Amino acid sequence: MSRIARYVRMTLGSMLLLALLLLLIAASLPNIPRSWWYWSYMRQGESYVSEIEKFKTEHGYYPDENTQKIIEISESKPYFYESDGKQYCVRFSVGLDDTYRYCSITQKWTYGGGPAPFRDNEAPK
């Protein structure tokens, strides 16, 4: 067998192996939890949760949402904080639909938007 034929076979075999590997990766993408795509945002959010819990331990209540200094609220930052003094939620939004929220009530991260669970959902009279 000539040297060129051997190189062609090795190249075609490598390309086939690469194509199969890419197909396997593409097939597994839908099975990866959405939160894995935003692990750095989640990690920063968990850091905020720790600081908020530390504040409550020191002061006996959660920081006021309008005067707190733990989470910098701005249009360029994806994090938000809501509190009524007795409970709180930290959330971050990435893109249009991807919103994650950690609330002191559930003490876990949940996917989805909407008002904080402790907010009164009735319209003011």
C-alpha cells in the first residue's frame, strides 16, 4: 500500500471519529441542566446569599432592599434583591428568559421569573 493511500485512510478515519464525537456531544446538550450554563452567575449569587445570611445573624433581620449594600443593583449587573425584612429573594437574569431565584423560604435555587413569594399579589385598592 502506498504512503498516500495510508494517509488518506488515516485522514478519513480521523474525520469520521471527529464527526461521531461531535454528534455525541450535540445529542447530550439537551440533557445538561440549564443552571450548568450559568454556574459563574450561580456561584456569585450563592456568595450574596452567604453575605445576606451573615447580615441577618449580626443584625437580626434581613437588609432593606432599598438601602442594602451587599448586591450592587444596576442595569449592567444581572442580580436583584427583594426583601420585606423577614425573608428575601436573590435572583439573576441572563438573556430574556433565563431567570434563577434563591429565596429564604425555600432555601434553594429555582428557575423562572415572577414576583417574590412573600409579595402581596393583590392590586392596591
